[in-house]
Amino acid sequence: MDTKSRAILAVLMSAMMVFMVTLLATFINLGMRPDFIGQWIKAYVIAWPVAATTAFLVMPAARRATERIVAKLEGKT
């Protein structure tokens, strides 16, 4: 996967994951209160760049590890 494709994938996947995780974590920690949306957006804006950068950096290693695990599961060691 080229760098541009990897960056786009990291941005899209992390955006969706962080959306759900921050929404759930904010709700669990604060409940539905008047400033919920503001607090959730704050958490999202902080977490998303971290998640996107992490996803971009670890994607090659995660892909290799996935290929090794699948090969072992299929008996192709």
C-alpha cells in the first residue's frame, strides 16, 4: 500500500473508531448532561490526531503480524 493510501485509510478508520470510543467513554464518565456534546467533541478532537498518527505508523507491522497469524491458522507456517 502506498503512503497516500495508507494515510487515507488511517484517517478514515481512526475517525470512525475514535468517534464511537470517545462518544461511549464520554457518556459513561459524564452521563447525558447539558455540556455532553461539548465535552465529547473536546475528547474527539484530542484523540483523533493521536489515533490517526498511531494507525499510520503501526499499519505495516499490524499487516505483517496479521499475515503471520492467518498463515499459522491455515497451517501455512
